[in-house]
Amino acid sequence: MESYKIPKRSVERLSIYKRILKVIMDAGFTTVSSSELAERAGLNPAQVRKDLVYFGQFGTPGMGYQVSTLHRAITRIMGLHKKIPVALAGAGNLGQALLSYQGFKDRGFIIESIFDNDPEKVGKMKNGIKIRNEKNSSSEIKDKKIKVGIISTPSSAAQSIANKLIEGGIKGILNFAPIELKVPSGIIVVNVALCEKLEMLSYYLSKRKIL
Amino acid sequence: MESYKIPKRSVERLSIYKRILKVIMDAGFTTVSSSELAERAGLNPAQVRKDLVYFGQFGTPGMGYQVSTLHRAITRIMGLHKKIPVALAGAGNLGQALLSYQGFKDRGFIIESIFDNDPEKVGKMKNGIKIRNEKNSSSEIKDKKIKVGIISTPSSAAQSIANKLIEGGIKGILNFAPIELKVPSGIIVVNVALCEKLEMLSYYLSKRKIL
């Protein structure tokens, strides 16, 4: 099976399995069945088995999965077994929230550069890092060999900074700005659609006549 | 067709169609084909038509969709045609980012109450709203008849504040804390999984040997 055929939803669920396996491991269990994984993830067992088969031969029929082996395998598959330097573009409230977001650090994502276009912010220190002018972002990223960028600027600034990040060698962007970035092929953009999530909540509440 | 059978992904895509329709409308066009909608959304036309049929009879074969009619219909279907008061729990960096997030205001989500458990924050003003002690959240939400809550606290505080919000009458929660909230049936939780998005990016970059 070619890896590019793996459904995006299965990749997303790897994160969920990893999180659940950690909880089970910390509770002292060494094996887990697909039924238990499924129950904790709110899925059916067949879906869990199907998802995991995309990524390797895990588990034994009737025996279940070795918790720590599967956790370690998923961590490696996701590339989360090493530190990943990250460049942050946009040092506003959202950028600052991301800077102190423990979940990023826990997963090895280390913000090593911060860029902004606001002269009031440029030169100031945040979490031990000096905020640099976004004009210098390409060369700094190139020097530091950073491959992952986070965009937390307003929509109006997002495309321009994305271009600069990519020029500097960034290959993957986590984008918080509510616009579709235009990027060359080979560059991966994952959008965090805050508004869409809130709209979804609004839809479900409206349907139930709560709003 | 019963509305509860509408796939979650189709609901999520409504937001995308709405955003694209706004762009087309602002550009002065009055009709749009499913092919054009599909191209702009990165989908195939059959998927677009299938998604929209879940929500009503829109469009005419060979003629396409009336842009403003469809935009208005989607806005109403999602309950986004009126102001929605929201309670925010957690006035840290992320909470403050959300307070000033224009995308929420644009969609009619108005944060009317802010709660925190930090004595340093309680009593201070943020965006014209006094931060209240989370102990008082249930009664304040009840008084203000707020039905939507946003949780931007650390994981350790999320379940406890969720319980208080629900006690006060909150029916829908947008949850940024990276835990699965336990809620009574009938309460809708939409999780914003920041870490999972970053893990997904890590996976795709690892697969291409970039990380």
C-alpha cells in the first residue's frame, strides 16, 4: 500500500491513539485491545485496526497491542521522537499564546525564531528570543535551517510572510490566518480553522433550536 | 433525509463554501457553478453538489447557484445571522488572543463574560469586560442566558470549569484544552486540537524525509 493513499483522517487519528496509549501506559497497563482503544477514542474497533494497519504490522489477533511498542512506533512514524525547530511569524496575542503553549514544547516543537512587522515589537524579547523584523526572515531561517513555520499574523499579512518563509527554506506551515495560502507544490500547509470550528458549533446549536 | 445524518465533514465544508461565496459576491458575480465552487475549495464538483443538497434545494442544473441567495441561506443554516453571546473561561494568552480575534466578532460571536481562577487576573478589565472569578461563572451565565462557552484554560482546569459552565446553562463548548471533556448528553463539544494539527504537519514532513 503506497503511503500517500493513507486517508488524512487516519493520520489525524494517530494523534488520538498516541494520546490514549500514553494514558494507558501511565496507568501501568502493558497491552490493550482494539476494542478498548476504540471505546476510548469514540470509534469502532474495525476502524482502529484499519487505521493502524496503514502504518505497520502492530498487534496480535486475540492478544491486542503492546502499549509501549505501539506508542513508540506512532511517535516515530509522526516524526515526534526528535526536537523540531520552528519559526513563528506574528508576535501578537495569538503568537504569544503559542509561544507559551506547553503542548508544542511537549511534542518537541521548539520555537527558535520570531518575526513581526510591527516596529513596536521588533527588537523586544519574548521567551528568551528577540523578535526580528520579518524582512530578515528568509535569511535567518536559511541560517538556522528551520523547516517548519507557524503563521499567526492577521490575514492581510499572511501570504506575504508565507512567501518569505518559503524563500528561506520552510517546507511546512501551520497556518492560523483564516485565508487559503498559495504555496508552491511540495510545501505543506495545515490550516487551523478557528472560525470554522465555532461556526460548526453554531450550526449544531441552531439545528437544536438552542440559538 | 434526517438532518442528524449529515456528515460532519459536510458541515465543516459549509464554512468554506460560505467564505468562498463571500469572495465571489464581493467581486461582483451573481451566479457561480459547482465546478467553480469546487475548484476554489479544492474539491470535486460532485462533492460540492452532494454537500449542498443535504441542506436544501439550491441551484439550477446548467445555471449554477445564485451567489447571494446561497450565501444568505448558508449563513442562516449555520445560525450566523444573529449575535451570539459567549462566555470565555481562561484569560491567559490564548484567552486574550481569542478576545481580540476579529473572526469571532465578524461572525456575531460576542464574548460577554470572562472567567479565570487566578486572583491576579480576577477584577481586571479586558476588552471592556471585567474578569470574574470562575466560582461565580454558573450564576453569571444563568443571569446573562449565555449558551456558548469557550474554554482556553490549561488542561488541568478544563473539566472543572466545563462543569460550572454547563451548570449555568451552557449548551455548546469550543474547547482548546487538549483533553476530552466529559459532558452530559445533549451538550455539544467541538475540540480545537492545536497539537494534533502540528503533529499532522510533522507526520507529512517526516514522510518526505524533510524532518
